[in-house]
Amino acid sequence: MDASALAAALRSRLGDEAVITDRQRLRTYECDGLAHYRVVPALVVLADTVEAVAMTVRECARRGVPFVARGSGTGLSGGALPHADGVLIVMSRMREILEVDRDSQRAVVEPGVINLQLSEATQPLGYYYAPDPSSQQVCSIGGNVAENSGGAHCLKYGFTTNHVTGLELVTPQGDVVELGGKAPDSPGYDLLGALVGSEGTLGIATRVTVRLTRSPESVRTLLAAFESTDEAGAAVSAIIGAGVIPAAIEMMDALAIEAAEAAVQCGYPEGAGAVLVVEIDGPRADVEHVFDEVERHCHEAGAFEIRIARDDAERALFWKGRKSAFAAVGRISPDYIVQDGVIPRTALPEVLRQIASLSTESGVRVANVFHAGDGNLHPLVLFDDSREGEATRAEEVSGAIIDLCITHGGSITGEHGVGADKAKFMPRMFTDEDLDTMQLVRCAFDPDSISNPGKVFPTPRLCGERPGRHQGVHQLAEAGVAEVF
Amino acid sequence: MGAGIEELQRACDGHVTSATEADAVLGVQPSWVASPASTQEVAALMRVAAEHDLAVLVRGTGTKLAWGNPPKRCDVVLDTRRLDTLVEHAAGDLIVVAGAGRTLERVQQDVGGSSQRLGVDPPRQGTVGGAVASGSTGPLRLRHGAVRDLVIGMTLVRADGVVAHSGGKVVKNVAGYDLGKLLTGSFGTLGVVTEVAFRLHPVPAGQRWVVADVASAQDAQAAVQDMVHSQLMASAVELDWDDGHGRVGVQIEGHADAAAGCADEARDLLGSGATHEERPPGWWDEEPQWTAALLKVTHEIAGLPRLLDAIARSEQASGLRAALRGSPAVGVGLVGLRSNTDSSGDARAGSASGDAGSAGHTGDPSGDGLADAVARFTESLRDDAASFGGSVVLLEAPTGVRERVDPWGPVSGIDLMRAVKAQFDPGRLLAPGRFVGGI
């Protein structure tokens, strides 16, 4: 494509400083949180308004130029990886909380609003925004919408898709469409359900209406240390089996604990083969009774030490080790892959044993951190890129772990998304017919496949005839006003 | 079409019968009723339908067949009731996978033995497929979310007979588009759902109800807001409203030793006169009284008093009387209409036949007059919809109303919806015309 012509067209409408073409500056945007994929975009647009987004998309659409939306760039699957011949539309300037409607338990925000900022803004009213990905201090709600982000507390409170009730969408043709609102069940297809988690392939959200959740009266957190992940897993089974839905139930194995200690000195019990962090929240009377039960189940499963957070500071310390775990493995390994797979929770002990034997056979170390309540594993596969062959072996182990998840009836991703990274795994989880059917939705929204192309699906679908759409020579091209790229 | 019947018989292993008048859907008479017993049979059936251009309408127990527009055409009713397998109940994983034709009641029995439940408790208890296709809603939605939030996987047969899956058997899963949500509430217009995987929840050991009378729209709002902002995290907050007053009911669930105390707190919040019960009130999870028509309304949570005022204005505009039952802390409810002369009591019209509200059910006004009145009520309430921030959908209505007023009302994003329909069902075989905008 002719980037300079497109840049000129965009500059004339958006102003010079909203359009970046300088190679050095473009490189700032070459990757998201999955840094080993790097592509420098042809140009970057810093969008301030829905009009700017719609105008940019329309310019892209009429030239057949791909575009990719980017929030804070914290994604771990390369979902916001730029397109070399495309426009990267940066949404992070649209960061205003437009409305907080306490009495209807909703907030209306621009997509660049940082996840945690919404909770901080509503906390004085006794409310918060429930989805809490570990990156919540920096990730944007628009990015959360694209990825259907989860977090440690989604076992009880659900994922982004359960908390979005309305969107303003810029379609891949550049039209602005309102979907849903503060009320539930808008008549018609649940397009919100299709859009949330579509990884930017169906358009760009420019305004998001979300549920606000009442802050719980009581929150209690314990840290339980076990000799082994088997014992910790048995405790999880006992807790869930007793009908308890904890706000969160997180597990780390010995290697992950070692890393966390090295990084943030969280002071977890020494010699633990596994720790569980269990959080119970709700009405005070209920929490007291349930928490006692949880403590008992941990003891019975063999916990050799149980600590109960006495205050928010201690709770924060319990969580610090867990939330820092990904970055922390950098202390014990020069390089690592963060994996994200899901298994039925009851398969946990077996899958952990299989991961351990994969690790032993290959000589590749694997640290395990996971949301135990919903079977969402985050194995951290450690390697040293400077040693020949290690990266390849680590990739193989990481892929084998995903295969284990599929074999056990699980998923190739629980919360990080497919993005650029896992499109190749999609055919292992879904048949050609399944993928073809999903792409019918893509064809309905984006028949030219210009909205974040190359993500999610390993091979694009040809969309066939498109009644009512413009075909043939564009009128401007015909008039000699614009070139066809 | 004559050639089609033998192929249909082969597709469904002989389970195809001639349709009778009882199989008509809103006056549209199908030719055959086919009862496939497996996803493969449904796929074979849809291939025959596609080849012979047969329009197919999916039916479970038929409790909601009268909702929506009449189909533009209907050759085959696909009866799902033989698709009634319990595929899997993994109690430890809190999931269940069931055939679309299995009834909600049976699924609750399947999982109830493990002290688990499917958080779908609509007043009309048909099949799993029906609940999914119509997006059923009941009191427990406040705690467990809507049907769309509980569907974690789905098997569907496309209009061209291709079998597809989405999601899976795990709750947490972001691989690929969430077709389960798109199909949920699509009224059978995008594909034939044959199997659904749901997330389950444990049944709390402690369950209590608190009921308080509310004498005005402001009272109702105050009671609902008290519960919405309390930290008791009620499982359900229901409103039963008729003639300018009503009752708010609250379901408290939790630990066996804690629920009673929490319910006492809720009773104190709701003020003097509130009562604490060990059983749900008699009106719990029932539809409002209606003889003329039934509507679904949605609203912003805080828009409740404006909805109640709008209902009162629409009663005046139409000369009908209206009753509301709903989940105001979610923002959804059902409005039942009856003519002024109907006695209150158990006058609700049966509706499973799909021929709701022939004029004979009602007093005065009747016939055209009744249809006019229902249309006027619906339009009047829609005129006020912006004030309560929601929508008004006509579910059951007497003959003639659907010619006067669009059952679905205005729809935002209709062009995208048409594009989705055109991709999934380009030949318009699946319930053509039934859904929004005549999709």
C-alpha cells in the first residue's frame, strides 16, 4: 500500500500529531506483551474520538488497508501485533470515564480507561469493576473487551463478557453502531456476546458500558502450604466439592514459589511443594462460616501451615507472590514462555503429573501457577535462549502442554487469547467445520478481512458474495482522485 | 416437496409424520413433523431441507412457539424431544452436557442429586433448547447470570447441514468466537442447537425469602435499591406489581448457618411489615396474570419507577390493565395484559398451543378492539422506553396484533444482524421471518 498517501489523507483530517510515520517512533508499537513477535506497522494513528476511529477505519476500508486496534499493549497472545502494511490505531488516549451510574450499577467508559482506575473511581461508592486480570494496573478496558479478559476472581464473578452490557462499535466499514446499553437483553442477536473476545477482528469498541459490582462486606484470605501439588489439588477438590465458590483459589508449585520469593520476598512458608491462596468474600456472617470450612478442608488435605490474613496489608502480601509470578520467573531463568491452557478441574492432578514427566524427559523446567478453581493453568516454561536448541525444546514442551489440555477436554487458552500466537493450535481444538462456522461471523462483520487480519484463525475464509456491498471500481478511483493500492 | 418426504424419512430413521392443525405456528401450517434423535440425523435432515428448499422450524415442548413473528413459511417442524440425552454430568467439574430436547426439569433432576443446579429458572419450563433459543430468564438470574452466561459449549447444525461446535466443557475458555452466545436468544434462526454444555452451581444449603409490600412506584424503587446496594448479595430480587402496588420478594442463599441471619438483615432493611419466610411466596417465578397479551420489558435498574409510571400511562392509553412480574435488580420483567372487565384470579391463557389469546379468552374489548388495545399499549410503552432505558417485546398476543405492531420493536444493529443471518442461513430455511426485522 502507499502509506504516504494514506498518512496524508489521515493527517488532513486528524492533524499532524495524531499520525505517526517516523520509523523510530513506529518501532515503539512493534509488539504487545508477547514481545518475541515484532512487526513495525506502516503507520500509527493516535485516536482521540470515535469520529477519528471511524474516519481512520473508513479510509482503511476504501483502500483495503488492514488495521489493528491497540489498547495498553499488555496482551500475551500477540492480539495487538501490528500489520506491516497496515494502520495501528492506538486507543489509549480515549481514557475518560464518561459516566458512573451507581443506582443502575453501570459505568460507561472509553476503551482506553485502565481497568484498575475504574475500580478506584467507583470504590468510594462501594463498587468496583470485577474482572481483574493480573495486568489490571496498566491494561485497558478496550483491550479486556477484545480479549474477554479474566483474572483471579473470575471463578466467582465471571469474565469480561459477563460484565459488558453495551458497546459503541466502529464496524470494519467505518460505521458507528450502538449495541446494548445499561439494560440487558436488547432485542436481536447477542452481538455483544460475539464481539467480546473476538480479539479485534470484528471492529473496534469506542465506548463500553460495564456492570459495576457491589464491594463485599467481608473478604477473608488464607495461604495454605502443602508438601505437594497433589495435596493442594485434593484441598481444591474438597472445597469445590463442598459447594463453596471461593472468590479466588490460586495455586503455585515449588518452582513458582522459589521465583516469587526471589523477586518480591513474599515470605511464603519454607519447604512448600505447593501453596494455595484462597479468598472468600460476601456477607460477613456467610464468610465466617464458609471460611472455617475452607480452613478445615485445607487441614484435612494435609496443609502443614495455614496463614490467615489479618488485614489488607497481609492479604496484599499473599497476593503479591501470586500476581508477580510471571515476571518473577525472570529471576530464575533468563527466558520463559507463559502458557495459558485450561483443563477440567478434576483432571488437575493427572495433568500436573504429566507436565512433570514432560519436564523430566525434556530437561526443560516448568513452573506452575494457576487459577485452580477453574482449571486454568499457567505453566511457565523456562529456558535460556543463549544456549543452542533450548528455545526450540521449550516451544515443544509448551506445545505439548497445550496438547495435554486438549486431550483432557480443555482449551488452548483460558484468558490470554488466541491472537497471533495460538492460531496454529486452533485446528487441534476445533474441526475445519467449527472454524468455518466461526468465520461466518467474521464474514458478516468484515468480509474483506481488514480488521486485525491473521489473528485467531489459521486460515481466512473466503466470504463469497456480499449482497448490498460496493463492488467494482471505487468512484474516487474511477474519477482519478484516489489510487487503488 | 413430494420427493423430499422419503429423504426426510431416511434422514430421521422413519420418525417423520404428517403435521396436523395442532402443529401450526401462529397460523402457519407445516407439512411434516420430523423427530431426529441425534446430531447426525439433524444434519441429514438439514441437508435434505437445503436440497429441497424446505423451511424448518425447531420446536421443543412448544411452550414459547407463539412468541415472535409468524414464520414466513414452514414446511417441517423439527421436534427436538428425542434429542434428550444426558450426555455428561461431571459433578466435580460443575458442568452438564445435555441434548437440546431434554427438559429443564429433567436436567435439574440429573444434577440435583449432587446438590447442584442449572441457574435457569424461567416461569415456562420447556426444554434446554427452548430456554437457550429464547434466552429464558428467571429469578436466579441475579445470582447466576443469564442463560448466555451459563452456556459454555454448544453443538449446532447449520442450515446447510454442517455440524459445528463452539466453546467446550470448561468454564474458562476464550478460544475462537463465542458462537454459543450468538445462538442463545436467536430463536432458531441461525442454526439447530442439538447439544448444550452448561456451567452448574452448587445449591446453597441455606435458603430464605423475605417479602415486603410496596404501596407505590417510589416504595418499589426504594425497596429494590435497598437490596441492590446492600452487601447481602441476594440471589434474587423479584417484584410482583399490579394496580399501582405490589410486593418485593428477596431470596437469600448461603451457608446453612448464615442464611437466616442474612434474611433477618434483609427484613430489617425492607422496613416494618417485611416478613421472613422459609418458603418462596406463592407468586415466585410465575408469569404475571394475563389474558390478552404478555410482553417482555427491560430497563435500567434505576429506571424501575419510570417503567411503572409508563405502564400506568399505557394502561390509560389502551384501556387495558397491566401486571408486572420481574427481576428489577437485573432489569427485566414480564408484563401481562388483561381487559378491564376480566376478573382477577387464575385467568391466565394457556399458550402451549401457539395460538395465544384468540379473542374468546377475553371479555370486552374483544376481537379487533382487543388487538387495537394491545397494539396501543405496546406502542405507548415503547414511546416511553427511553425514559426507563429499555425495550418492549411482545411475546403472546391475540390474532391481529402482529399486523398492527412489530412484536420486536426497534432494534439497534439490525444491519449487522441481517448480515449474520445471511451468512448462516443464506437460503432462509430456519424459521424465516420469526425474529427481529423479519430475519
